[in-house]
Amino acid sequence: MHKIVKASLKDAKLLSKLSVDTFLPAHGHSAPKKDIDSYLAENFNETNFIKELSDAENQYYLFYVDDKIAGYSKIIFNKENKNIASKNCTNLSRLYFLKEFYSLGLGKILFDFNCKLAKENKQSGLWLAVWVENQKAISFYKKMGFKKVGDFNFKISETHSNPNHILYLAF
């Protein structure tokens, strides 16, 4: 049995650990180890999550399976992107699962949940950035109906950026 819960400030420590544990399998090999370690320390620390969770713009959702944390998502409503004409779009900033929960169909459940939220908030679509070498994620998003609309360089460190596709799903 699964449940999806909106994260609150009390979840900052959990999100910090979960973010590291889900980021590494997907992106840990995308840059030199020192750059990845620095990125994780700077962006996925508890203090940073307290700051993000305190900003109403950021909405985090925790996905549990049998009361065990399995993954999470982050969405931002009304987040413009230069590659998309529509102004009222939702940025699906993160959709991650722990490796042990891969290939169980849980990503689609959390994705559908986020789509429903976006539609309820009168958004015209979802957009996201995905690393060009993350074929598993790209395949998933294409199955969900996303189309490539642009490119973006995701900065890992001062000396390393990863090329990303900007994908868009219009409702």
C-alpha cells in the first residue's frame, strides 16, 4: 500500500538523506567525484531543505510504500521557461525513487499525482530538465507524452555542467 504526503519543515532531514540516496544512482557518475560530493553537500543539506520548505513556491511530496519512504517529488507552479510560450506551467523539478523501488510502476503513480495537482491549480502543462544520458528517465517521460523543447546546461560545479533536455507536456 502506498501513500503520498506533502512534506513539511519536520521532513528536512529526511529529504536531505533521501535526495542524496536517490541522486547518486541517477547522476553520481555524471561528473568527477569531487564535483558530485561538493554539489550534494551544498544543495542537499538539511539547512537548504529548511529554506526550500519555508518557501511556499516549493512543494515537496513524499512517497511511502508500506510506511517506508520510497521516493519524492518537487514541483513549482507558474514557473516560466524560455522554451515554452505558456506562462502558467509547472516545473516538475524532481521525481526520484530509491533504487530498490525502481521498475515497480511507482514513478507513474507519483507523476500522475503531480499532473493532477498541476491541473487542479490551472496549469497548462509540466516541464522539466533531464540529463541527456539518463535514458531511463527520458524513456519514461516520453512514454508520458513529453516532447523536447530545448536544452539546458545543469551546473554541477564551477568546472562541470551536464547537458540536459528541456521536456514539456501540454495539458
